[in-house]
Amino acid sequence: MKLKKLLSAVLSVAMLSSIALTGCGSTDDSSTADGGSTNNSTADGGNTESKSGGDAKPSGDAKSITVWAPEEISALTQEKIDAWLPTSDWAGQYTVTVSAMGEGDAATQMLTDVEAGADVFGFAQDQLARLVAAGALSAPGGIFLDDVNNNNDVGSINAATLDNKVYAYPETSDNGFFLYYDKSVVTDPSTLDGILKQCSDAGKKFYMDIQSGWYDVAFFFATGAQCYYEYDTEGNVTGAVCDYNSDKGIKAMKAMVAMAGNSGFAQSTGSDAALFDPNGGTAGAIVSGTWDSATVKELLGDNFGAAKLPTFNVDGTDYQMSGFGGFKLVGVKPQTDSDKLTFCHALADFITGEEMQMARYEANGWGPSNKNAQASDAVKADEALSALAEQLAFCPGQGQYPNAYWDLTEAFGTDINSGKYASASDADLTAALADLEAAIKDAK
């Protein structure tokens, strides 16, 4: 049996489910998003601008396939597909055009009009639930599902999963935060208390942003607390799950208050990497992401260190600092033509495979989710990506959060950083957490 027929067979269930999903969206397979879409998460958990190609419109030709990819990798993606297609079982049967479209804009466009969207498209993991609800994703099945589950790290698979079902193909595991440190200052980066003491003893500081809801989850999630929102397909908040007003929340808040009051701590300046400057820099360690890797390496040289976040201790118990995990995914739009659907899944499988992930790492520094790519000499030698990969094992994927959440958590963290709770009782901390939890649940 030709591979094409085999793939059609193994995808038959996925095809039927995807057609049903299309019917589960809004009327006429379309839905309207009112600005709820987010782009790639960055250092502050907010949004970055996505660049969209003005001509990024899919073709109606059944033999023409449109792929949406961010501008910085669109040419590379087209080049690699053009080399792969003639060697595949679909040689001469389909043409593939890659158009520039950022992940955030791609999700918005798909939610606005699924039918008019690209056949294969990249998106940020925080849009998964809305895309599924809108009927915009055909779930991989058969050998394609096997590829997802067998070839990618657990965090990225979880990011592509909703209600125990995989709906997309992992593309990266590279957005989150971890520890950078100066090896001449910090010799043991395993515990928060140890880092703070080593920095203080050397007249340096440990910098972290505790005035941000993107970073303070490192403490809340570490103790087992939860905080996430539920959305409808129009981007409206339908509910929130938050248990910060609990023993778990108390422990997390105690750890933040203790850190804020330590002489070795300093609130993040927003450009902490520069503070490793050997000529007067005050940083001994910082919490940041891969975006700062080049600067930190240049400034620290042989003293460059990177590691997962440390543990912290509250009331005699150690907790591993957590955080948000950020992942890029690739989705396949439902199709009524089974052969076209099979090809689109094969294309998505190729785009997210080891070869493509390594090509993106080499060209753009994107961190692979593919385990073989992660195990390559080049990626293993990248200390920042290795530290992030270790950290992401303790981090849930970031969902979508309304703007009010970021404002509320900023105010909460500012109060902690100002010393407001330095001498607070457990009752005072409980009251503060009760107010925060209630406000988070009311946020829209």
C-alpha cells in the first residue's frame, strides 16, 4: 500500500472529528474575535507585535495549500518545503505557498473566518482552547499523533492538548524564564536563600520582577496554587479558577515577602542583563529568558552561568520555583477533502519535525520541542536553552489572561516589594490574598 493511502486511512478518524469540529464553531464555520488574541509571550508576559503579510490570503484551489508562518521564518519555511515536496508521496500533486503571518495575527484571522484561513498555520499555545472551540483545528491522528507524542517534550505536548486530546503539532519549547548567574559570585544556584546570601556577601543583587503576574506565578504555582481563565470563542472571559486565598497561597506570599526584604534582592529594572557589566554592574544573578542570552554571555564571558530556577523554603518545606511555559504550535484547518487533509497533516508534521526545528534553531535561535533536536550537540551546548528546558519541566503552559489580571498582579507585587507586608500576620496575608483572588475572578 502506498504511504499516501496508509496515511489517509490512519487519518480517517481525525478527518471525521475535524469536520464535526467545524460544525461546532459559530454559524457558517466562522466566528468573530474582538481583540482577545495574544501574540508570543515575552519577558513581561504581555504581547509583542506580530508582522503580517498584506497578501496572506489562502487559495480556494483544492490543490493549492497555504501556510502561515511568522515573517522571520517564512522564507526558510518555503525553502525547506520546496526541497521536501518533490521527494514526498505528493510530488506534483500540491503546491504550497508560505505567507508571512505572526502567530497572534494567525489566531485572530482563523477565529474571524475559519474557512478563509490558511490550511496550515502557526499560533501561540494560549490560543488553543479558542481555536478548538471555533472548529479551526483538525486533530492529528494515527502516525501523526504518534510523531507528536513520541518526538516532543512533555511540556510542548501538554501545550497542544485540551481535555486529554492533542489538537496541534509542537513547534518550539523556548519561551519562559530561568536563572542567569555570575559564577564568580554564585557558586551554588540550587536554593533561593543560598543565591540571596551569596549575592549579599559579594555586594551584589539577585534581580527578579515580583511586580508582574508573569513572574510571581513562579511562587504560587510552586506551592500548588492555580490561576487561569476560561474563554468563549469571541474572546470573552467566561470564568476564572484561582485558589490563591489558601494555605498554598499563604506559603507563596510568605516566600515573596521574605525575598523582597532580603538585602541580596532587588526588583527587576527591566534590563537586568546589562547589570552583569563587569565595570560597575550590580547583578550577581537574574531571572530572565533566552532573549537576554547573548548579552549575558558577552558580559560574563567565562563566568556565564545558566540554570533552572532555585527552590525556596517555607516552614521547613522546599518548593521548586515554577513559572509559565511558552510554546509555539502548528495547526491544521479542517478539510472536506480527505486527501488534502492527509497532505496538510503530513505538511504540518514535516514543518514541526526534527529537520525543520534544527533549521529554525540554527537560523533564528528558536528552541526545539523535538527531543532529538534538543539532544543535538549544538542545542546541548546552548546553556540558556538547556536551562530553560530543565525549567519548563516544572511549568504549565501559559493560557490567555485579560489585561486586568496583569494590572492586579502588578499592584499586588508592588505592595510586596514596597515592604507593606514585611511584618504582616498570617491573617493580614490571608486578607490580602482574599482581595487579590476576588479581583482576579472578577477580571474581564
